[in-house]
Amino acid sequence: MQLYHNAISTCSQKVRMVLHEKALEVEDKLIDLQAGDQFDEAYIALNPDAVVPTLVDNGNVMIESTLINEYLQDAYPEISLAPQDSYERHQMRLFCKQIDDKLATACGVITYSIGLRPTLLARPKADVDAMIAKIPNARKRQMRTDVVELGVAAGQFKDAMLTHQSLFDAAETMLTARTWLVGETFSLADCALIPYVVRIDHLNQNTEINHRPNLKRWYEAVAARPSFAEAVTKWAAPAVIAMLGSAGDAVKDDIAKAMQT
């Protein structure tokens, strides 16, 4: 089994969580997104969308992190990450779908607007423009251009923050009377959400976590699991996390202004 992934990619983190929860051995194939590894011809042959992660198991190539996790649950059910109850399984899949449909894109907006923009602005503009031009999806190309140029003043930023707040509010409600997002089973839903809470934390937007006590308790419980250490902490280079945090601190006033407009 081989996993093509990036150290701090949210979608990579959620697949690594499942792999480690299931105690599966995997060969790491790191993709440096800022260097443009995802656009290499050999990788495009595996993942035409030029995104991470990609899983290769028994010669079969799989893309889309949620579907990869569903595959891992089906193919390696010995350690289950899904409730036994059919309705709860539906709720798990529904929440994962909402993350895919809403939170994944919103997180990209926030990450580049706040955390990665200073690094990109320090690079030659022609190099950054050339890398953006390689993004296969036209809408994503435009979004990346806007957030690199405008940062948190980009039109997409406020909506992205509101999307995070909405999904975090939903999680807060789901966690009112239970330990995990779906029933009492640590599931694919928990693995799917945790990277986005981590990203908000790394960007020093901690109020989005701290004023939701159920979400904060859940975050602490997930972070205490051995899989979190292997899937998230192990890959979170201190220099990178410090860079993301400093970038978040630098634009806190600008974020407050953007959210009021």
C-alpha cells in the first residue's frame, strides 16, 4: 500500500487518521504542493485532478479522500470506523459529504488567504502565476489568484469563514450528549472533521474552537488518540506551524474587519 500525500494537507491528514486507526502499514510518497510536485506528469497519471491524497493498494489507484476512507473501511473492516446502526451510518456519510461539499474548498480559501499568502508573495510572481495556471479546475484557479492577491480582503474569505462556523456549529450540536460525532463510535466522520479544526487552531483562530465547549472537548479527545500523533503531530513541522500561527496573528484585525463588512 502506498499513500501519496502532503504533510499538512487536510485531506491527507484524514486518510492518515484512518490508516493509523486501522493499524495499516503504508509506504509514504510525499508530494510537495508548494514545489508543484502534484503537477508532475507521473503524478497526474495517478490523479488527474492534481490534488492529494492518492492511495495505491494492490495495484489499484484510488483518489478522493472520503472515498479512500470508505474503501479502507470496506477492505479492512477488522477495526471498524463506522457505526453498526444503519441510520447512524447515514449520518456519518452525510456529515462527511457536507465537509466535502462545503468545508474543503472553504479551508483552501482560508489557508491561502492567511497562512500561505506571505510565503507566496515572497516568491517571484511569474513563478506563482505559472503554478496557479496549472490547476486543472478554472474556478479553483480564479480562487487561488484572488486569495493570493487580496488575502482576507478577497470576496471568498468571509463566506469561507462562515462555512467553517456553520459546520463547527453543527458539530457542537451533534456533540451535545455524546463523545463522538455519530453515536458512541469513533468514526470516519471524526477523522474527516479533525483536520479542519486543526487548521483553524494552527492559524491561531482559536476562538472558533474555544467558544464551542463540546467541540473543544472533542478536539482534545481526538488529539489524545495515538492515531492523531502519527497522522497529524508527526507531520506538523514546528517551523511550518509557527509560520501559520504568525500569519494568523498578523491579520487578526483584518479578519475582524472582513467579517463585519
